[in-house]
Amino acid sequence: MPEPIIAFDAVTYTYAGTDEPALHEISFEIQPGEYVAILGLNGAGKTTLGLCVNGVIPTMLGGELEGTVTVGGLDVSEYPVREMSKLVGVVFDNPEFQMSQMSVAEEVALGLENAGVPYEEMKRIIPDTLELVGLAGFEERSPLGLSGGQQQRLAIAAVLAMKPQILIMDEPTSNLDPIGKQEVFDMAARLNSERGMTVIVIEHEVEVMARYADRVIVLDGGRVIMNGTPQEIFSRVEELAALKLRVPEAAELATILRTEYGDWDGPVPITTEPAVAAVNDLLGATRD
Ligand SMILES: Nc1ncnc2c1ncn2[C@@H]1O[C@H](COP(=O)(O)OP(=O)(O)OP(=O)(O)O)[C@@H](O)[C@H]1O
């Protein structure tokens, strides 16, 4: 087993000016190259957890952090966020572009300039990064003229230009139409499978997570209450429903069919293809 790229060890965090911790006794590890989905209701602590990984907590936000968060072997409380941003890129739901008169290339250049990357190197990194997110040739365009999905991919390019090993996406598609959502998730899956990037997605789109994630971590009230493969987690349909969390429709359908028609061999389907196969089996059994 390689060294984990992210390790939370008994982390309890309380925001400055509040009494109740937003995270309680959180421990888990993420291996390099894993694609991890974080699920939970509003206020469960998902964003707070993400901010611990890039060191904004505690370095910028203060508050009280107990336990340790180790990222790439570094204790996040001991390094400035600027340093951590070389390791961890974070993208939020609503990309905000710095200045309306800037071009796509200038948006990507901004972080590189701040990091003191030489101009000659920037000229190479910018087109490479735009290529990576499917925006090759968009250098001179205005970000404001792009579709929602393209804007979000540009925001991702801006963090990828720093060559982080970890990409955190906090509800990256909540403002996108279905095509934009698909573009962003396809791209994240490619970065993960082809480049071996560690991807953490905070997301309510359970169908997508059932398809792409290696692991699902469920937060409730600031605690990790489930941590397993999508198959393990999304099979727990009743428990997730009791927590008011969505489950993939395939798993929901399978649960209803099981109640109506009794059990079948094999695991609960969590994506469409195995659900269709299970329904076919049932229909076959009914016809016989
Ligand atoms: N800057 C802050 N100061 C004080 N409390 C905060 C701050 N940010 C979040 N909290 C509190 O911490 C808890 C966890 O919030 P967090 O935003 O991490 O949850 P979340 O799961 O990301 O929710 P959402 O899905 O709504 O984004 C909530 O009780 C929230 O009110």
C-alpha cells in the first residue's frame, strides 16, 4: 500500500466565534489516484472538510483544529495556503472570473504569475492546460462568452496550471445544464484515469458518483458515518433514505422490485446497466 496522499487523524474543527464543532473526530485516508465522492446534507461539513485539505483551515480561517490533517506528507497547519495550492487545487460551484476584460489565457496565467512562473514556461503551460480541459484554441476568447460547462472547465484549467496532485471540486456542476455537467464529469474522470490525479468531488449527483467514484464518504452532522465503495454505500438504500440522502435511481428501483418480487442473486445494482440486467432476469423468471 503506498503512503496515503491525504490523511485525517482524529480531526475536530470549530470555526472561530462558534461553540459547536463543524467536524467531529474525523479519521480517514485517501490513496494517490483515488476518485472520492463526499456526500452529505447541507451543513454536514463537506466544504469545511475540503478547506482542511487545502489548508485554508486552519491557516487562513483560524478557529480551533484538533488532530492532524496530512496532505502529501505535510501537516497542513504548518504550511501557508500558497504552498499547499501547488499540491491541492480547489474549484467551487460558481467560477468567478477576475476581470471581464481578461482573456481565457490571461485567466489561466493569473495563478502562474502569482507563483512567479517565468513567462517562457507560462507560454508552454497555458496551451497544454487548456488542451487538458478541452479548451484548446480558446486562448484569446473572453471567459464571459463561454458556456457554463466551458467556464467551469476554464476554472479547473486555472487550478490545473499549478500542476496540483489533488483536485477538489465542491459542487462543481450545481449551476450547469446537463451537457455542462457531463463535460465537467467526463473531464474529471479523464484526469483521474489517464493522469492518475487524486480527485475529490463534493456532490449530490449520486448517479454520476456511482459510475465514477472509487469510494464514497458520507458525512452527517460533521461526522464520517459511512466510508466504502459506491457499491457498498449505495446498496444501503434504507439507511441513506432515513438520512434524507438520495440514492441512485437504479438502486431505488432494485429495492422496490425486491420488495415486490423477492430477492435475486448478486449485489444491488447501482448503475443503469446492471439494473436493466436485473429487471430482465426478473421478467424472465416471471415469464417462465
Ligand atoms: N465561516 C464559517 N463560520 C462559522 N460557521 C461556519 C462557517 N462555514 C460553515 N460553518 C458551519 O459549519 C457547518 C458545516 O458547514 P459546511 O459549509 O462545511 O457544510 P456543507 O456540508 O458543505 O454544506 P452545503 O452543502 O450547504 O455547502 C455548518 O453548521 C455551517 O453553518
